[in-house]
Amino acid sequence: VGLRLPEYAGYEWPAARVQEDTTLAFTHAFSKLTCQVTFETEPNGAQILVDGAVEGKTPAVVFLSYGQHAIALKLAGYHSVENTLTLESATHTVHETLTKLPQGTLVLKILPYADIHINGALQSRQQSRYETHLDPGRYQVELRNPNFDTYTVVVDIISNETTEKTVDMRAVKNSQ
């Protein structure tokens, strides 16, 4: 005798014998079938969302019930991947190569001039105009001129867009 429900683990009573004109009662606590899903991305570190809930970051193993699930893989600076996943077996692997978003442009106009540092690294010296292409994200920009205080600003670079900052270093007060 066996009991089965879709998406649940079945149960068998191999020794049960049913005689004619006999009633038997069987009970069983069904448990949902689960699938071990391995999530991998290139590059690693993408946020895993399953049915809208955060399940971790790649690489990771997540146990999900059989059936359909909406999945999303998200990583800053890369196109998100969204799919419907249908699970019907004990194991499944999701492997995605994420595609980089196009860079954005940062334009700095500086009076009279400054050394330009982005995220602490010197990019250029004594510039009055500076243009660079950066991956989408948040950057700390420091403008340094020996005659004025350092000017610091955080800029958000957006894919396919230009972020422009005009700074008059003469307006930055000198603390000396």
C-alpha cells in the first residue's frame, strides 16, 4: 500500500495486506519534497532572491520545495538575471555569467586646478578639466590643491550617464 501527493514525499507500507471486504486506516505525516539548488555566478557575490526573499549570495546551496520559483540574481554594476525555475528533481544547479553594465562618465571642472583622487588613488595632477569612464557605483572624489583645503565629494556613477561636478577651489576655505 502506498500514499502519494504531488510535491510531497510518498510512503509505502510493503507488508500491508488488504483482505476482501476489509477496511484499513493508514496515517502518514507528509513532508514536502525539497531540491538542493546550487547557485553559481561569474563573478561571485550576486544576491540570490527566490520568490522575492533574499537567500544569500553566490556561491550558495539553497533547499527549495518542488515546483516553480521566481529567481533573481543581482550584483552591483551588472545586469540582473530574472528567471522562473521549475524544480522536479533532488538536485539542480543554476549557473549564470553576469554581464557588466556599460560604464558611466565623470566630468570634473575645477578652478583653478587640483590633483584628482578617486577612492584614495591619485588619477591625475594639476587638472582644470578631467573626464573619466567608471563602472556604475559610488565613488569618493578628492580634489587637492596646495593653496586650498581638500574638497571631498561622493558621486554616484550611473551606467550610460554623465555625472558632472564644477568646483571652485578658491571657495574652499583654507584652514591654515
